[in-house]
Amino acid sequence: MKRLVIGFSFILMVVSNLGSATELDDMITAKVQQPEVLSQGQTLFEQICASCHGKDLTGGSGFNLKDAEWVHGSKPSQIINNVKTGFMNAGMPGFGAVFTEPQLQSIVAYILSKREGWSDLTYKLYQLDDENDKDITEDKLIKTGSLPKGLADYSIPEIQHYFIEFEGDFYAPTDIDSQIWLEWGFPHEVNMYVDGEQVERTGSPWYPTWRLKRGKQHLRITYRSGTTKPQQRNLVMLGTTLDLKVKLFAVSSRAKAILEGKKYEVKAESETVIQRKRIHELPPFSISVGLPSKMNYAFNTKSCSIVGLWQGELLNIGPNIAGRGEDPSLPLGEWVFKYPLEVAQATESSCKYLGYQLVNGEPHFSYQVDGRVYRMFAESSSNNSINFNLRSESKHQLTMSLPMSEKVSWTINNKKITELKTSVTMTNQLIITAQIQ
């Protein structure tokens, strides 16, 4: 009788713990939709976690936190427990005594908001009679399994004629629209279903796309071998932006191998770095400059203006290299502002770019407007402020256009600026200061 009581008590304890874990999972999952929680979580993550797991969560000395490979459990309750207790044998301390429970939950919610790709992925393989067989029945099912790496593996089939199905939860970006893109899609017979509804196949025949929802959804992808040749069937599937300019994450195992060769980070460590590469979301002819203070900007040689400002590391130029110049480089930090916002002279006249010279390692950009020559360069000693110095030899009036947003405040020669366009007197120099909020 005593054993029965002990056993029953143990069962009650297990059931109670499972119930508590489920409630915590639901609570943290709900917080993924709360911007103020995500903002707090991002701040704490970047202060503590980013040094090991990377500011973009793709890993460093610590694990990648964006993909499906969660060694110690991927449920919110498991993640928060791991953050609390740590893994000292692996070099990760516990943070249970450092953060409050709401802070820990905000960190986990932020991590979950950045998840990309499959979760709990499974597959089913059916053997078909010939290339024309489209009758998919249970008696033709020959193999099933799970794919813990979270990648659709099109190399699994070892038979000539088949139908394969991949299914699982799927995470798309929450802050931008995205799609699945298939390289060399014609004549592959691929269908996709999001939350039970078939998704329209769009794009071109050779490069078809399927639109995703934002955030978490249930995804099923089917593929019938048909008349395709065996060497063509290991498909490359990627998550991309709608304009196809940025390859976001791998959907298939072959795509993963391709993406891994597309990361080459350029950072300004002890000296200023200058890059003339295409940059995502910035106009052509933009030159990016990274300062050791971790402030970065882009000067456009067509408009003679500052068309982007971001905090953090400079660029991942890997996509640009791998794409032979067709794919843009990716800023690694957080945007303060980006085109069409810009720091520019508000004038109807066009500018003529004259080039740049290095002065003590810093680029000084020269250009001409209305017959006057200007020189612009930047200085920064911290990661939350930057001075743009504009110089000209003649005294005259000019109007400056500055980006107005909650992220940044502006001064010109120490005078606070609150208007989009401001008329100022140019003597020899204007010091335009951006203070990041």
C-alpha cells in the first residue's frame, strides 16, 4: 500500500510539472507577439548572450539559436531552464541569479522571435509504380522518419519513382515578408501547404516561389519524382526576401551546404574599414565605412549624401562574393536610419562626386554643388554618437535635410535640430551630430 501511495504521488508530481511547463510554454509563446517584451529581451540578449551566440543569433563559441538543432530542448520552458542553470562544463554559466523571471522570459521570447526554418520535421516516402503514377496511397508508404537537423533532405530516396512529403512546424521572420524559393524549379512537381491550405506557386518556371506567413506556421512540402533525372532531384530550397535579394535561411539540406559558404564578415576592429560592395536596402553607388567605435555609415556618390547609418559590425560580404556581385552584402548591426532617409543638402542642383582621400586613415569625401566644393568626413568615439563634418571654403547659406526618427536626435554646431529641413550658415565647417537614443 505504501508503494502505491508513493507511486501515485510521483505520478501526480510528474503531471503537475508537465502542466506547469505547458503553461510556461504558452506564456512565453504569447510574449513573442509583444513588442515591448521583445525590445527588453533584445537589449538583455545583446548585453550578455551575443558575445557567445552572435548578435544575429547564428552562433559563435555558442550554439546557433535560429535553426532547429536544439541539443538541450527547444520548448520555451526548456530554454528558460537552460538559461537559468547553464552548462558550466561547456563554458556557459547560469543566469538564474542574474536576471528576474520576467527578464528571463523576455530573453527567451526574443530568441523564439528570431527562429527560422523547420521544427519537429518528419518525412514520408512512397514508392510509385512508374513516372506517371500519381496515386499516393498508404500501401505505397515504405519509409518514415524524423529529421532533427530541421532540413528537408531530398537525397533520402534510393528508388527511381517516388513521392516524398516533408512536414513540420515552420518559423518565418516576424518582421519582414518572406517566401520559399526553389532553384532550377522546372520541371519539378513541388507543392506546398501552409496551415493546411495549398500555397500558390508564383515566380518564374525555373525559379518558382511560395509565399510564407510571418512567424510560426505548419508547413507541408510534397515532391513527386515524375520524369526528372535522378541527379536533378536533390533540390535547393531557400527562404528569401520577396525581392530575392537576400537569402535568409536554408529549407533543404543541399541549400544549407551552399549558404554556409556565404558568410564573410568584415569588421572595423582597430582602424576604419571602407567597402565598395552592393549593400542590401541601400541605393547603388554607396560606399560603406565602418569605424572602430562600431558606428557605420554609407556615403552615396550619386547623391553626395549619407544614405545609411547603423550600429554594430560592418558587413557580411559573403553573399556578394558567392553571388559574383549579384547578391548584396548585409549590414551586421542595427539600422539607425536607411534610404530613403538621408543626411543631405536640400537643393535642386545635382552634385558632382570628386572622390575621396584618406586623412589619418579616415575617408574624406569631396563633391561639388553649384560650383562650390565640399568635403565630408565622420568621427566617432562611442557606439551611440557620430559627427559628420561638412567643410567648405566660402561663407554661404545652405539647407540641410536630416532624418527625423525616435532612434536619433540631431544637432548642428551644438544647436538642437527638430525640423526635417534646416537652414544654416556655412562658414568653414558644420558639425552635424547624431546621438542615438
